[in-house]
Amino acid sequence: MATVEQHLPETHNGAVSAAAGIPVENPATGEIIATVPDLGADAVAEMAARARAAQPEWEAYGFEGRARVMLRAQKWIMDNAARVVETIVSETGKTYEDAQLAEIGYAGNAFGFWANEAQGYLADEHVKSSQLLVKGKKLLLRYRPIGLVGVIGPWNYPLTNSFGDCIPALMAGNTVILKPSEVTPLTSLLLADALRECGLPEDVLQIATGRGETGAALVGHVDMIMFTGSTRTGRKVAAEAAARLIPASLELGGKDPMIVLSDADLERAANFATYYSMQNAGQTCISIERVYVEEPVYDEFVAKVAEKVRALRVGKPEGFGTVEVGAITFPPQLEIIKDHVQDALDKGAKVLAGGHELPGAGRFYEPTVLVDVDHTMKIMTEETFGPTLPIMRVRDADEAVELSNNSHYGLGSSVFTRDTKRGEAIARRLEAGAANVNDAMINYTVLELPMGGAKASGLGSRHGAGGIRKYCSQQAIVVTRMGMKKELFMYPYRPRTSRMLAGLFKLLYGRGKRA
Ligand code: NDP
């Protein structure tokens, strides 16, 4: 077992020794593999002071200087991919493939994307105005770094989720304090070391390991908070941010529907349903979590999915190619999964594959397919966050859309049909931040597209222009180059000038019709 105090800057050690450590467990074995400091509110306040002191120099690096560090980090990730994958696997219990594809692949792309695109997204915008009084003036919209950004991350993707937000926040010229989940802090500590090695100045990115209280303390010190996690905690963070009048961006839970129409390529649809429900052992915010299938193809689709899911291997990942489904990372999640399956069975659902926790060391749940399900069951309405796939028969596309939208969540969604025009029309009716036709989750990899949730799935978005502009405050700049000594409307007020202005307004704005 290792302690990872050495990852923290010297000045943290007082706080570290004063606080009890948090044990980090390997969910696939149950072994404790490290302990990390449980930083209290005082330590967070000290970190915030250091971050504020470091910010002006980091901003002065400019886009090119900051991009150089990020591009070095991109190369570092690729050179050290095996080590990063091992770290992620050890603290999440996910498969090597899940770590490689959705974490290394994402981070490699993200470091390069934001290094190359940040300047374009944040360049001064020259604005043209129809307002007569500003004709001839220079009008600019400028994005300036907001200062100190707090990022709070969940345990399911310790690299992708947390650094997917840290990278644009840093590229915008901010300093960042990242609070990783207490369950998965090791990847963040490793990456912070890596970034220092790549030239990131001291205190520009700090990792505040700790529990929920550490996250709450962080919200009290930053200029903007980026939170990824459950809707329940997201509401608390939003309330605290509102009290401090700081912006909050929230990426929260989901219950992503998939619709399979009778003209769909059933083999593709079944493969997608199997992969995106079981990938990362179902612990992915944007995925496939419930399926609605049109009557004529229901039996064939269900048979295909059940056969594919039964063939999946679940257990401790021993390297690439050893299992398809890894561990349940967060201990309480296993109880939620069991509760949702039991609730469905109690209300008449049938299990076609899986349905049990694995005995022995580590935390595993069999890949599970359920049928005869409906919206009275938690498995269809609440976020299960496990390797479960409930499939429901529907009359037609309209019923599928209605049931898909019958949720307080609205993160991702998918429609499968050979008629892509109809698929797109259905996608537009889905109340979700993302809708894929004949695909699933792929939108997350397109960093040019916004990724954010509708309804209780979030506020704001990551990726695209909005994914970096949210880390900035906007400043409007107006430059008057050649001005008169006095403007027409200024003192003293005279009836003649007021009549003239009234006539001018009428001319400009009064020519429309009322009916
Ligand atoms: P939680 O909401 O439990 O925790 C998220 C983070 O918030 C953790 O770091 C947690 O610390 C911290 N935290 C807990 N309490 C507070 C508080 N009062 N103030 C500030 N921070 C606090 O979520 P999970 O970690 O369980 O993550 C799973 C959830 O995340 C799922 O609902 C999933 O859908 C969602 N998610 C959403 C994504 C999206 O992009 N929309 C992506 C990935 C996940 P600690 O862990 O130490 O308690």
C-alpha cells in the first residue's frame, strides 16, 4: 500500500499530517492500494490563496505558452499510456479497454483540441451594431479568464470527466483546483504531477483530495464551479454557488433511452444496446439505459441482445482482452443496482441474462437484461448506473418518444431506423441534450459539439465554444476614436433637441404595422 502525500506540494504536508487519510480501494480485489490526504476547509483556503497568486503569471503565458504545456501533456499521456491505464484500472476496477478507449483516447484528443482551438474560441470578437449612436466606434466582445475555477469530479471516469474540464479552464488562463472523488483520487494526482513535468507552473493546478466536505469548501473559494456528479449533489452545489453569486456548470445524471424502430438494422441496434449499456460496467452518464422497441421486431431484438449479453465475461481485469465487464467502482452503487433489479422483479419483470452479484472478492454484478418492464419500476425511471438493460415493447414511435420523454432526466438518447430522415425528426422530439441516430454516445467524442444535459441532467455544457467561454467573464469594450466635444442628447435639455430625437426614433423604429 502506498501513501501519496508526496504528490502534494510541500506546503500541504501540515494539513496532510493533521487530517486522517482516505484509503483508496481497488474495487476489483477489495485491497487498499493507497491512502490520500483528507484535506479540510483550511487547506482548501490555503490552496485557493496560492492559486490566486499564481493566476496572473499563467494568464501572461498567453495562448501559445499555455498550448505548449498542453501539447507536451498530450505527448506525455501517449508515452505513459500504460501507466495511466494501470492507475485508472487500479482505482476504478474497470477493464483495460474501457480505460484506454474512453479515458486515454479522450484525454489525448482533449489536450490537443483545446491547445489548438482555445484561442479561436476566445479571440476578441468585433461586433457590428445597428445602433446609430455608435456608428464609427470600435465595438469588441472580449473573453477574460474568470480567475480561479473549481472542478469537482465523479468516480466513473477519473481522467475524462475531471480533466475534460480542467484543460479548457486552464487554456482560458485560469488557475484550477480539482477535487476528485474520494474513491478515485490517484489518476488526478498522477496527472497533476505529469502536468508539472510538462512545464505547468506551481499552483496553477492543485488537487484537493478529500470527501464531500472538501468539495463543499471548494465551492466557497472559487470564482466559478464546474461540477460533474449526481443530480442530488449538483443541486447542493448550485444552491451554494447561487448564495455566493458565482456561475456553476453542472453535468449530472441521466437515464438515456434508446428507440428501435421496426425498420432498424437489428444486428447493429443489438450490438449498440449491448455495448453502450455494459461498457464501463454501465457506469457512464451518457449511454443506453432503457430501450423501447417497436412491436414487430421486439422478439427478434430481445433474443439478439440476450444472447450477446450472456456471452460477456465479467470479473477482475487482468490485462487487455480478459473481461468485457469490470467492477462496480463505488460501494453504495452495488446496493442501488440490486435494489432496482429486485424492485423490477417484484413488479413482474423477467431476467433474461444475469441478475446477480458475483460472489467472492471484489464488487461485480452480472451483465443483466430485463424484459416485461414498465415505468412503475425504478429500473426504467431512476439512474441505475450498473450493467443492466431493461427492454420494453412499444406500439409505435409515438409511444416510444412519449416514454423516452417521460423522465426528469435528459442527457443522451438514440434512435435506430434505416429511414434517417425520420430518425432525425424523432431525434428532434427527444428532450435530451444529445440525440444520436443509428449511434449512441458518439457525440461525446466530438469536442466541437456541446455536451450538456436537459432537465435534471444539468446546466450549461462542456465542449465547443460554450465549453471554454464559461470559464471566462465577458467584457464589452467600446472605443470612440473621433468624438465631438459634446453629444446631441447631453445637457442642457432643450425642447427642440428632444423633438428632434423623438422624430429620429419614430423614423428608425416607428415604420412597422400594428396589425
Ligand atoms: P456525487 O454527486 O456523489 O459526487 C460527485 C463529486 O461531488 C464527488 O467528488 C463528491 O465527493 C463531491 N461532493 C459530494 N458532496 C458534495 C458537496 N456537498 N459539495 C461539493 N461536492 C460534493 O456523484 P458520483 O461521484 O457518485 O458520480 C456519479 C454521478 O455522476 C452519476 O449520477 C452520473 O450520471 C454523474 N455523471 C454525469 C456526467 C455528465 O457528464 N453529465 C459524467 C459522469 C458522471 P466524494 O466522492 O468524495 O463524496
